Amino acid sequence: MAYALAWLVYVVMAVLIMAGFERYLSGHCSRQWRIFVRALLAIVFFTPGVVTPVVATAGGTYIVPACIGMLFNLLAKSGDGFIKASLPILTVAVLVFGGLFFRESRRAPDAGGGRLARDAQRQ
């Protein structure tokens, strides 16, 4: 039960952080930067990783956020574990940013912009 409660707290806090960044960035950044930051935060916060305990009596494997698994392996000074923990984030990042690049490259040049671009056109 504690494991599920910890995941619930983590997901709620991650969603709140993403909403806060979105609200803060909406007035200051263009659409492309907001999409980039939103994707980066989603990748870091919501990519799952698998951790197996070192002690054999601990048993089982645990699904944790990949960024937390990377930090634990960094603190444990485990180079191999750090690389294994970073693979899910790297894989998801390549897929997400590749998809975003493909989508934005097919977008019409005049369809972009945002509040900053509209303000610059008015002046």
C-alpha cells in the first residue's frame, strides 16, 4: 500500500510541477520552447525504470521513475547501473524529440508563432 501511495504522491507532484511551468512559461516563451520544455519535463518525470535490489533477500524488482533510479546509481557510484538506469530516458527522449522534430518540420512556416510573434508583427 505504501508503494502505491508513494507513486500517487509522486505523480500528483509531477503534474503540479508541469502545470506550474506551463503557466509560468506561457507568457514568456514561444510555442516551440513551451513544447520543448513540456516534453523534457514529461520525459524526466514520467519515464519508468526498473531497479533490482543488490541484496538478494530484498527480493523482486521495483518500477521507479528513471530519473530517481539514475540518481540512486549515481550516489552508489555504480557506473554500469547508471548506464542501465539512463537507457529508458535516452530511448524515450529520442522517440519523443524525433517525433516532435518530424511534426514541426512538416508544419507550415507561417502557422507557427505565438504571442511574442504576434506582438512583433503588430509593431
